[in-house]
Amino acid sequence: MEKDLIYSVEDDINISDLIKYTLEEAGFEIKCFSNGNDMLEALKMQTPNLILLDIMLPDIDGTEILKIIRTDYSYLPIKVIMLTAKSSEINIVMGLNAGADDYMPKPFSVLELIARVKANLRKKNTTIEMEEMTFGEIKIIIRKRAVFVNNNQVALTQKEFDLLKLLVENAESIVSRETMFEEVWGKENAMETRTIDMHIKSIRQKLNLQKENIITVRGMGYKLTENKEIQEKEIQEIE
């Protein structure tokens, strides 16, 4: 069974080591960071289930890090527990208002830490938009208009997003250029065919797919497929 991944952001080495030992013994996978910037870089590559976040950090205030998580990564169901010596009511309220799921003042007991982590991981996330589409490496979160390849976000333009969504909706089927014009631009035969070709070329480059492929079916349109064994006579790549 896959372990829940936890990120701990704590600049006090003694507390960091205690958190790491405690949670590993409780059966969690944990990665520790001594500053916020390193954690935010790691967040671009791998999504934890929960983040233990100190407020007093050497580079970025923990509350600011929390705001970044809740703004730039709002589509990810990450639980955040604030761990801090700032235990006054106003600091607790500020942390919760900024999007923290829970708040633990220092010093804390290791048993309470484990209990709080487990309790927060059991909570259902009601803020994440669940409407999404997947095909192989590709995941699209529709309401957020966000695209991921192997959990790495890819920045697409509005038209590129709409074209990719159309291809994923019709995966393994040919989507004609006429359909693309009508569905994405809202017009039929009102633009040059080359417009679609260039958009598809850009999508291919940005996605950089290793398993799936967007192929060009000569005289017909495009197909998003997992089948790499397509005969060359059926494909006319746009270079």
C-alpha cells in the first residue's frame, strides 16, 4: 500500500529530525525542508498529501507560503497544518483564514502530531473541483482550465486548451478540422487550415508526450492516440 507523502518545512534541525522520525515510525513518507523556497520547488515536481508548515522561516513567512499554495496550487488537494510558536488567538485565526486546515502550537507532543496528521488526511476535501478528464499521461481539470502531463502543469493558451480538451474528449477518434473550427473558434471554414496546424504543433511541443501522440490523419484531421504503431502513409506530420 502506497504511503501518504508529507512535506515538513521547519528550520530548527532538532524539531525537524523529531518530526521526521515520528512520522516515519507512524508509517508515513516524509521529506524535510529548512526553508520555504526549497519546498515550493519540490512542490512543482511532486504533490504531497499534507504539509507541516512552520511560520517563522528564514526566507519566506509561512503564512505567505500558505497563500502561494492556496493560490497557485488551489487545484491540488493538499492539507496544511501550521506548526508554530506563535500560539496567540490572532495568529491562529490568521493562519486558518489563509487556508490552513489545522494549527498546532509549539511545543507539541508527538502523539498529538500523529493524531492531527491522521485526522486531517481522513477529511474529505470539499474545495477541489472534481470534474476532470484523463487520457494516459494527460490530465485536464476543466474548471481551472489546467493541464498536467505526469503531474507537471503545462501552460497552454486558451485556444490550445480548448483544442486539447476536444481531442481528449474524442480520444482514439479522428477530429476533423471543420469540427475544430466550429467547437473552438465558433465558426466553420472561416479561417485558414494552417491556423489549426500551428496550434497543434505548439500543443505537441508543450506537452512533449512520451507515450501518447497527436497524429495528423491526412485529409481528415487529428487524433489523440496511445497507438504508436501508426503506418506512415496514414500520417502527415506538420513540421
